[in-house]
Amino acid sequence: MNYTLHQLHIFVKISQTLSITRAAEELHLMQPAVSIQLKNFQDQFDIPLTEVISRRIHLTDFGREIAQMAQKVLNEVQAISDKTLAYQGLLYGKLTLSVVSTGK
């Protein structure tokens, strides 16, 4: 198996949106490129990851598990990047803001 981080990222986005077109839009890629990467990724497994029913893409049970594991891998890759920035003394991390709309 020789899948890439790029393929994992695309597959996770497809699993979140359940749409190749929407995933392509969110990733700023062309739809055929996303379809090709999905096909190349799926070809590495003997068990199907997705199925098309009524022109809509659905994840198989195996596909859902692979998507969860792929998300964990991508999170770890981001953690490596964040740790590298921390050791370089640069600001890193995520900032979450909340706003109360009823406050005066």
C-alpha cells in the first residue's frame, strides 16, 4: 500500500461532505482530480470504501473506519508540524473564539 497524505486528505474530505464535487470545491481542486485520487486510493484496498447509490456517494462500513483512521493520521501530521514550530519558538496552535450575540 502506497497511499499519500494527499490521498488521505482527499478521502477524509469526501467522507465529511459525501460529495466529490463539494470536496473538490473545499479543497480548491478540480472534480476530475479528486475523482482520480479517490479511485487510486480505493484501488489499494480489496474491500470497497465507497459505493454510489442513486448518483450519491456513500461510505461503506470499511470506508468509515478508514476515514476515521485517516483523520487520526492527518491529526498526527499536524501535531508534528505544530511541535516543530514550537521548538523554533514560533507561535502555533488553534484559536477558538466565541461570541455572545445577546451581550451589550
